Amino acid sequence: MNKSTKILLILIGIASIGVGISSYISEKNTFNPYFAIGIGVALIFTVISVKPENNQN
């Protein structure tokens, strides 16, 4: 995974967490805020836990 992809996925994860928190605070029941927070945390955890590739040909 290259650096720009990691940055993009982390930003999407942060945005998802932000939407979940704002939905939880505003108490609008448009969707489950825990689902959005969980998706954001899972994205960030996945990006952090992926080991770098060794492209030695």
C-alpha cells in the first residue's frame, strides 16, 4: 500500500468517526452512529497494522 493510499484511508476513517460522533451527539436516528465509528476505527487499524511490502525483484 503506497503512502497516498494510506493517507486517504486514514482520512476516510477520521471522517467516518467524526460523522458517527456528530450523529451520536445530535441524537438523530438516521443511522447507527456506532456503526460509523466502528468502520472508522477498523479502517485506521487496518492501515496501521498492514506491514510494508518488500519489492525486491
